[in-house]
Amino acid sequence: MSEAVAVETQESRWNRGKVGTLCLIMSETTFFSIFIVAYLFYTGKSLNGPYPVEVLEWPWLATACLLSSSVSVVLAVKFLEKGVIPIFIAFLFITALLGSIFLGFTAFEWYGLIFEHGLTIRTNLFGSTFYSLVGFHAAHVTIGVLIMLLILVLSLGGHVRSEHSHRVDMFSWYWHFVDVVWIFVFTVVYALPLWPPF
Amino acid sequence: MIGRRDLDLAALARVSACFSVALLAGAAAAAEPGGQGAVQVPSMFAPASTPANIIADYSVLVLVICTAIFVVVAGLLAMTVVRFRSRPDDDGREPPQVYGSNQIELAWTVVPMLIVILLGLVTARNILALQKDERPEGWLPVTVIGHQWWWEFRYPEQGVVTANELHLPVGRPAFFDLESQDVIHSFWVPQLSGKTDLIPNRTNHLWMEPLEPGVYVGQCAEYCGTQHAHMLLRVVVHSPGDFERWLAHQRTDAAVSPGVNAGRHLFETTACVNCHTVRGTDADGQFGPDLTHLMSRATIGAGVASNDRAHLIEWVTDPAHLKSGARMPAMKLESRQIEQVVDYLLTLH
Amino acid sequence: MVAIDGPAERHASARPWTDVLHDWVATVDHKKLGLMYIGSGLVFFLIGGIEAAAMRAQLAVPNNDLLSPEVFNRFFTMHGTTMVFLVGMPIITGFANFVLPLMIGARDMAFPRLNAWGFWMFLFGGLILYFSYLGSEGLYGAGTAPDVGWFAYSPLAGKAFSRGNATDYWILGILVSGFGSLSGAVNMIATAFTMRCKGMTVRRMPLFIWMTLVVSFLMLLALPPLTAAQVMLLFDRFLGAHFFDTQSGGDAVLWQHFFWFFGHPEVYILVIPAFAYASEIIPVFSRKVIFGYAVMVAATVSIGFLATAVWAHHMFTVGMGKGLNIWFAAITMVVGIPTGIKIFNWIATMYGGRIRFRVPMLFCTAFLAQFLIAGLTGIMLAATPFDWQLSDSYFVVAHFHYVLIGGLVMTIFAAIYYWFPKMTGVMLSETLGRWHFWLFVVGFQLTFTTMHFQGMLGMPRRIYTYPADRGWEILNLITSLGVVFQAAGVICLLLAFVQAVRRPQPAGDDPWDAWTLEWSTSSPPPAYNFAEDPEVRSRRPLWDLKHPEDPDWKYE
């Protein structure tokens, strides 16, 4: 085979992994922005209930889990950089666990909304914008958890070493992005309806 | 290696000049103001209404500015192409390499900026003049409802409902409420005003002030499905007296003529009444055009055919024949029944 | 330069066709992928052109019945969608793919496998779209392509008014092929930022690279909103959501805002590569350095930023308030300033030069004149009251074809004649190229100059026929006639390709006496591009080599 894979010519401050991840995050930001704009635009415009103030409860625990998972992932990367693999695995596992608990809370919330309050994506504008925005966020969390599981499996097999820490760092940037999106979702979906001017 | 035939600019210039003159002459000849019967060119540069006048004057200014820019820049390009092409006797040396010039860059940044500022201010002024909120004394309210693929016109103050043909009085501003029953349409009669869209779940506004009696044509200008091409508009501008007479006539119930009882009976007992209204009878359907004064209109099917017996028979037999995809189904009547119905329709003046 | 496995070796070994096919299908090499992108784009160009020719045949005379309204509406939808997503996007990605790593002295793109994935996603998306002709169930039975226009306004594109699956093919085809463009953008940025050869600071990058970067950032910013809007439309159509469902309080204009927030940057994504090709070709054939490099960079970057702020000039007729109309008119006119500056800089590059009117330069000169007109008609459309007459008429069709054909396609033709020798080692026939140029330009002018007048005389767009009594007949006939000449021109290009195979004229490494790094490799370049990592001291490394007594780095 006359073709070989590209090799980085120089390790600059900006390596291709960092740039690529930032580009991905930029594009995902604009993707989520459209769903947030749609949610804000349709706030208060549903022709029939259920309405947000009637059915939503503040997801305190879920939020706490997700935000603290950002801390644990940072710690995971730090320990991988130092080469302390077992602690790295522990913190990565904690991150995945916290992410999964978040997903569990989402599932629980959706179960209640659908079966107790009768709110589905087709019920009204609130339903359409809520499920799509929160759903896409949850999908991104799911993808993150799956990636972490993959890394965990590879680590348990001894394939992940400290020289790979920059790759897990790239993942942690994605994970932080998912967290930041949640902060926006939380503000727009849960906090705003309960703010007097709204 | 230099090409055998370089740009023959003289020949090119001659050809383009002839072509442009022919084109402009053709277009100018075609752009006569509206008149009945003959070619009716809906040119934005043959305005017959106040807003259309404002737009036309403004547009000419924009055209003049853009043409001036074109002449200058294209002239520069042409001059450069002619003067600096490599000649056969070129010694192959590279010309002096000029990397840039801050002064020149500044100059050709500032001048366009000034042009844009000027144009921006003129544009803002004209937008404000055209998007009026306040309505002058004696304005005529009209509601336009867009359907796939016909126009419903309502004169709310007079309780008149008609379709596809709009009648207006000369010299009196008419303000339109634009609505849609289904998808997005756009109301465009170039000689009378710019276009505005009809969007479901929203009311848009448009105004006209026709200045000359006559017939003006236009059509839907937002793709709305299969027969978007046949959602034509006819606007008849009357003297004030004629307009009042037309309006009064439209307000009356449907004419009851002798000799068409069979057709009337068929119309009122088959599905026709589900979609069409004929005021003064039991027919009060809302899905299709109001037929009370059908024969006061020049065309049927929103302009797809002229309004006469032969076309009416074709339409009632199977609308898809004249306008494929039309929402009105073929009524599956026998040809004798169809003739009876059409004879009835022909009495609805 | 030593070539380790040049074309000679490949022919001599007479490999089985399965091997060659595998090479191409499994490749991650940016050069092969670039050629595949361009090749596929050209195939779709022919298909889109046939759709256009059919429409113009229908419109040549009034009240024609060559095409039914159903077929015509599908054709204009597919023509637009094809040309934007399956011709424009892949061809610009293809050229960037081939040229960018070579121009910066790199060995390949930053993510070669992502590159390959992107190509196949694009192709798959195109096949999904075209499968609709065979497989989708539209309102009128099996085998109907989408017919909602390339921008699929709601509620026409919703389930109520577009029954069957035709519109879903439109959504999915674009969604899938969009991943190709997006991955291409990520690759371009990562490669240009991290893999430039020694000495190539950002201020020494060729303009082609700068412009590719602006395009790539715009893609990252503009494509996801389209994806989001299309996902919302899919939710409406399949899950009963109400994003654009006016019967449930949804807003039809919201789709337009989302679509054009993508759509306007999209047209800059399509046209900035035209600027990139012109910025490389015009200096070489004028024998002069580009005039005002820094200003060209600044102008392109500001166009990139401004492009994201002007989208609602496509929506002047939806009934926005005065303030919004004024803002969008003003900001759209402002974007004309950096664009105009670029035109001046190109002309200034030619001025004082020794211009060689070879085929690439012929196309670039036509580009300058035509893009000037395109920009000016753009100003006319930005002038809101003027737009209230011109919007949705043939004037708009004329304007954007002037931009996309008069601008982009012309420079794509230029780029083909310019880089084909580098890609294949063979020149394209100069004679056929000149025939191509003149036939195409004459046809283009006949068709699209005339169209401006049809718009000003009140002819709306997307109508499958028109009445005989509106004075539009002659103009439509001339417009349709132009198609014949354009088709003849394109046939000349195809003949030139054939001739390049049957009677190849070897090109050598640097047939145009050019100055950027790709011309220092063999034609075609070896798989590894550069035997040794290059090192540059200026924007025109080959100029420095050829003129050691007067190198660029003394003046930059």
C-alpha cells in the first residue's frame, strides 16, 4: 500500500485534536442555539396545556450530578497525566456514573410528564420544544457516557497510559460543553417560567 | 506560451452593444401601461398607484447609482485588460511587483462607504414612507385571504365577498389585511404596489392608492404548491361612481333567472353547496370561491381560462383538465347535467 | 523532485481493476478524495443542468405543456438542491482537499479517515435525494422527487401540504450530505492551523488558505442551524410536533429565520472559494503579486462576520417591522463594501501586469465582470422598497445565478483548467478550453442578463408556465436559447477531458510558472506529497526560488 496515514509534522501548542474538538464544540453550540431560540420564541404561546409552571419541577439533584461530574472528569484527566491509572479509572467511572444518574432523573421526569400529565411532543408547543431541546441534550450526555465506557473498558485492559491523557482531555472538553449546555437549558426551561416577568 | 487569439475586444464590444440595445428596446416596447385586451405588461416601472410610484422613483435612483458604479469599475477592468495584456513581442520579464498601497485602499474603502451611507439613508426614508401605520381619511378596508390556488376578497364594511378579481376606486387609498387559509402566498400587482406575503396564522398589511382607472394584472409571488403559476390576479380600478355601482351590485343576492331550474336544483342538491356560497340560496360553503356574482368576473380558475360557457363546462366536468391539481374534484355528473348546471351558473351575474 | 511512485509505474504494472477500485474506495489520501469530490460534483452538475434545460424548454413559450406542473415543480426543487448541496459544496470541498495540504507543505489532512467518511456521507446523501425519483411516495403516487422548493418553506413542507415522503427525502438527503461538509470544515481548520510547514506563519499563508478557513468557520456556524431546523421539520412530519405547524400556534416565519440564518452564510460559503481560486489564478496570469494581501484577508474575514448578520434580507416581504427592514437593508449594503474592495484589488493586481489570457485567466476575467454585476444587483435587492417588487421574481433568479454561475462556476472552470495539470500530469486542451469559454459566456449572458428584465416586468419565479399576454415571450425565448450555448460549452469541457485521456499533453511540474508550494511537486504529486518538509520565507516560495535576486521576503 503506497498510502500511509498522516503524521503530525510538529507538536504545536494547538494540536489537531484540540482544534478539531473546538470545531466540533463550535458547531454543536450553534445547533443547540437554534433549539434554545425555538424554545424561547414559543414560550407562552402554547394554545393548550399542560403548561411549564404546572408540570415542571426543578431538577436539583440531576443538575448537581451533572455539574459535579465536570469536576470528577477534570480530576480523572489530572491523574491520568500523572500516570496513576487506578485513580483515573475511579474518577472516570464516577463521571460516567454521575452522567448516568442524570439520565436516570431525565427518564424519571419524562415518565411523569408523559403518563401523569399527558405531555408529549405533539401535545402543544411547549411539548415540542421541551422534548426536543432536553432530548438532544440527553442524547449528547448519553454519547458522552458511552465514550467513557469505551475508555473504561480500554483502561481496564491496560491500553490507556499517561501519554494518552491529551485524548481524554479532549473528551473532557466535550463533557464540559455538555454541562454548559445544561446550564442554558436549565435557565431557559426551568428557571425562566418561574421568574415574575415571564 | 501565449494563445493564438487574444481577446478581440472590439468585436465583443460591438456584439454586446447590439444585444443590449435590442434587449432594452424590446423591453421598453413591451412595458406599456395597462390597457384592456392587448398585452398587459405588469412592469414595476409603469406604476399607477402612489406606493408603486414611490418604489419606482426610488428604484430608478438605485439603478442609476449602480449603473454608474458598473460603468466606472467595468471600464477600469476593460481598460486594464486591453492595456496590460502580454504582447507577442514580450521579452518574458516579470513586470514590477506592486504589493499594495494604503492610500489607494483607503480611497476605495471610503468612497463605497459614502455611497452606502447615502443609499442607506434614502432607503430608510422610503421604507418609512411605505410602511405607513396611520391611515388617511376615507380609506377603504379590504381583506385578502389566500387559498391554494385562488384569492378571496372581502370588503368588510360593505359585507361583500368575491374571488380572484379585485375592484378598487381610483384616488382612494385601500388598506389590505392579508391572511392565508393554508400555506404562504404573496400578493403582487407590480403596477399598484410592492408585494407582501400572506402567511397563515398572521395578518400582514399592504396599501394601494390607484391613480388611473384601468385593469392591472399580477399573480401570487410565493411558491404555494402545484398551481402556483395559475393564481393570477386581476385588479379593476374604477372611477368612484362606477366603483359604488359595482359594490352595490355585489352586495345583492344572487339573480334568480327563469329557465335554469334544473341546473339550480342540481347545484343545490349535490355537493356544490358544501364548498361554494351563492347568497340568497342555501349554498353557504366556505372552501371554494363565492359564486354569487360569478359572471361579473372575466376569468375562472384564478385566471386559468376566460369565463365563458365552453370553459365553464370544461371546468365543472373536471377542473384538473384546466388546472391539474386543483382542489375541486370532478363532480362525476353526466354531460347533460353539467350543461344544466353551467346554464344556471351563467345566470349568476 | 524525485517521485517514488509516479504515473509511469502505475501504468507499467497494469494492476487488476479490482485493485484500482479498492484503492479509490478505501482511500484516505486527500488528493484522491479531492478528485472524487470534484468528479461527483461534476456528475451532479450535469444532472442539475439537464433539469434546468428541461425547465427552460418548458418556459421557452407561454402556456406550454412539455412538463406538467408536478414535474416542473420537482425539477426546480431538485435543480436548486442539487446545485447548492451536491455540486457547489462538494466541488469546493474537493479543491480545498486537493490543494490545501500541498499549499501548506503538509503530508495530508489532519484527519484523513474523517475526510474519507465525509466524502462517502456526501455521496450517500446525494444518492438518498435522487432515490426519491424512484422510491418516494408523493401526493400523486410512487416515484416523486420533492417539490417544495430548495428552501422548503413551511407550512407547504409540513405533513398537511406535502403528503407522502418526497419532502422527507429532501430532508434526509441534505442532512446526511451535510455531515460531509461539516467534517470537511473541521479538517480544513485543523490542518491549516496545525500542519503548516516551517516558516509559514499565518501572514505567509496563501490567500486560498485564508479564504478556505473563513469558509470552514462559516460552515461550522451555518450548517448546524440547518440541521436543527430540518430535525424540527422531521419531528413535525413524523412525531406530530408543532414547530412550524400554523394550525397549532406554530410560526411559518420561524422556519424562514432558521433557514436563512443558514442560507445566507451558505451562499458566502459557496462564493468565497470563487474568491480563493481567483486570488491564486489572477496573480499568476498577470505575472504580479496580489495587490493588498492584508486588505484581502481583512475583507474576507469581515465578509465572513457580516454574512451571519444579514439573513433576513431574504424575508423583506414577510411583514417584518420597519426597524428590522431598515437594519437588514443597511447591513446588507455594508457587506458590499469589503466585497467591492476585493474586486478593486483583483483589478489592481492585473493593472501594470503582463496578462496572459490562457483559459483560466479568461474565466477569471469573466468572473470579475460578472461578479461585479452580481454584487450590484445584490445592492438593488438590499434596497428594501426595490426588493418589494423584485423579491421572488426572475430578478432574484438572475441575481443568484450571476453569483453562482457568473461567479462560482466560472472560477471553478478556471480552477479546473489551472489545477488539472497538477492533479493528473496532463494539460487540458487550450483550444477546447477557449471554445468552452466563449460558448459558455455567450450562453450565460443570453440566459441570465435577460432574466433581470423578466423580473422587472413582473414575472414571478417558480411558475411552470405563464400567460401569453404579459409581454414576457421574447425574453423567455432568449433565456431558453442561452441554454443551448451553455450546454455546448460544457460539452467542450467534457471533450477536453476525453482528449486529455486519449492524447495527453504532459504538463510538467509547473506549467503556469506559478509561485505556491503545490507547483514544486511533481504532476501528479507523489502519495506523500513532499520528499522533504518544505521551508518558506514568504507568501510566494517559488517566486523566491525563481528570483533569488529579488525575493518576496524583502518586501513583505
